[in-house]
Amino acid sequence: MDKTKKEVIIGFFVGVIANTIGTLLYVVLFSDLGIAETFQAAIAQEHIGSLLALGAILNLVAFFGFLRLKRDYRARGVMIATILTALVILYFKIF
């Protein structure tokens, strides 16, 4: 595997982890329910896409952090993770 692909994959995993941490952080700080109950309520009320979108805000920090450190390929990986999240949100909005 060449260095470019490795950097993009690292950025992708950072984007997925940042999105997960952002979602969990939002749930812990702003929900009266536990984590599992909040996700069950979001699925039941069809708000899981909104919950994922709020978690994706943390991807901005990772993206611009990588750009500032001149890690363009890692920033590209974070962008791919963000686009994947957008496609998942679109799926939940349509179906």
C-alpha cells in the first residue's frame, strides 16, 4: 500500500471516530436519557439522521486540523467519511 492510500485511510478512520465521539458527546450532554435509550427514541421518532448530523460537526475540527497541519490526504479521508455519513443520513431520510 502506498503512502497516499494509507494517509486517506487514516483520515477516514479519524472521521468515523470523530463522528462517533461527536454523536455520543451530544447524547451525553443534551439528552436526559441514556445512550441506548436515546438511540432507540431517535430511531422510533425518525430522528437518527439528525443525531448523526450533529455528531458530524466534530468532523470539521478534524478536517481543518489536518489542513492546518498540511496533511491534505488525511483531510481527504475525513471528507470521505463525512460524505459517507451524509449518504447514511440521506438513506434514513428517504426510507
